[in-house]
Amino acid sequence: MNKSNFKKLVAVVQSNSENTARISEQTSGYVVSENGSDTVMQTSFDNSTAVGIVKHLNSSFVKLAQSSVRDLDPTDKLCFLRVVTRKFEYMVAPEDSFVVTVVL
Amino acid sequence: MSAEIEEILKRYSNYPNVSGIIIVDAFAIPIKTTMEYTLTVHYAALANNLLAKGSKMVQKLDSSNELTALRLRTLNHELMIVPEENFFIVVVQKPCE
């Protein structure tokens, strides 16, 4: 089940290749990671940076933000998260099975 | 100086999209708010928690970087949290579609 899910997700990412090209031109880069296992599916960074981003940002922080949002209102759901730092801005879009992070 | 702050708060809270503005001190106690109290305390606690974890995470990723703002967009609203030295500000607004 996991392998077919993965293949489906890769297909979705590849079908959005036009957007992906535009994103990689205009921003510092992107990371697409799978939700369940916190593995990196596609990235425009080198692997160690991407894994670092996923490990620190996605797995713990996004889940914390999602649970805070649901704590405030059980029907609500986190759609988008923007972490603005001094050097860049991380834009995180969590979906059901994967998370897309773009570093601006 | 406090009158200036009140005026600025009033001006921003009168914007059609803004649901509320909360100013929280360093101990996560709300000092000024335009929303009802229980909700304010709830937002302040959550914002404090998110800011603490967020700034720690940013430092871990790059020790010279630091967190300047957080924006959470949910289905029903948009929550903006900005940390400063001794306090932080939380603004809740309705997302414009």
C-alpha cells in the first residue's frame, strides 16, 4: 500500500512540473515530503538540507501548528503555514498525504 | 504614549477583516485585547507555544537565523503572530477569498 501510494504521489508531483519549474526559478527551492513516514519525495536542494528541513520543520512544527488550530476550533484545519525568518521565508502547505515546503 | 497605542489598536481593529488583536507579554499573559477574555487567553497560550517551538526550530536549522513572524492560514481565519523582545502580538483576521 505504501509503495503504490508513493507512486501516486510522485505522479501528482510530476504532473505539476510546470509549476515546479516556475517555483525553482523564482525561489530558493522546494521540498515535497510524505506525511506518514517524513521522507523526502522530491526536492531542489541537496539531500542533507532537505532532510534537515523535513525533520525540523515538517515533522514536529507543522504537526504542532495543526494540533493548535484544532485545539482552538475542532472543525478548523490548517491550510497553510508561513514561517518568516530574517533570511528566508518557509511556506508550508500540508495536504492529506504529503507536505510541500517552499523556501523563498 | 498609551493613548497612541490605543488609537493604533482601534484603527486596526476597525478594519473589516480583522476579528481581533491581542498583545501578550513575555509570560504569555494578554495585556491588551479586542476579543473576549477566554478566547484571548486561549490564543495567547497557543501563540506562545508555537513561537517558542518555532524559534527553537529556526535556530536549529541555521544558528544565525531567527524567527520574525508566523502566519497560519486555516479554513476559517488567518492568524498572524509577531514576536518582539519583551512581548508578542497576535492578530486574527478573516481570510479574504
